Amino acid sequence: QVQLVESGGGLVKHGGSLRLSCAASGITSSMYTMNWYRQAPGKERELVARITSDGAEINSADSVKGRFTISRDNAKDTVYLQMENLKPEDSAVYYCNAVHKIWGLLEYWGQGTQVTVSS
């Protein structure tokens, strides 16, 4: 059974920091590109950051560049999202997503973790 379990969300003040974790089980995470998405109420789900299976390629949304950092530890089957200088507009449910690096239609989602940034 494949599971992606996010943790680390919570309530933080404007300018604060949080570190999200996504622990994968039931898959060999080194075969997957890992992504962080977020969805705020009434808005579309958007891609925040992605990291390729070997960590060689990283992309992030313009809205979080310079503030959020994605990383991974394949030995622990875990991907992280370090979020700095958080803003109220970063408030959303953050989801972890795994996409197989060869069979792109094979993908999994976590249940999400809430991040709320107070002004």
C-alpha cells in the first residue's frame, strides 16, 4: 500500500518559518519526481516546487522563489519543503505528490497538511 504522509503544517505568524515533510512508503521514492502543491479555499491547486528523482533538477513557482526550498533524502524516502518569510497568501493546504520518472501516469498524493499564516 502506497502512502505519502505530510507533516509539519500549522499556524505561524507573517515572516515565520515552517518545514514540511512528506514520508513515502510502499514505493521506491528514488524512482519518483516529488512535488509540493498547495490549494487555498476557492482557488486552483498550484504547483509550488518540484525535485527530480536524483535531486539534480529543482523548480519552484515564482511566488515562492527565494523563500521556499525543496529537498529530498532518498535514503529516508522523505521530501521536505522549507518555507521561510511566510506570508498570509501562503496559507493553504499543502499536498505532496509523487510521479514516476518513467511512467508519468503513475502518481500518488498525500492527504495534505494545513498551513495558516496570520497577518
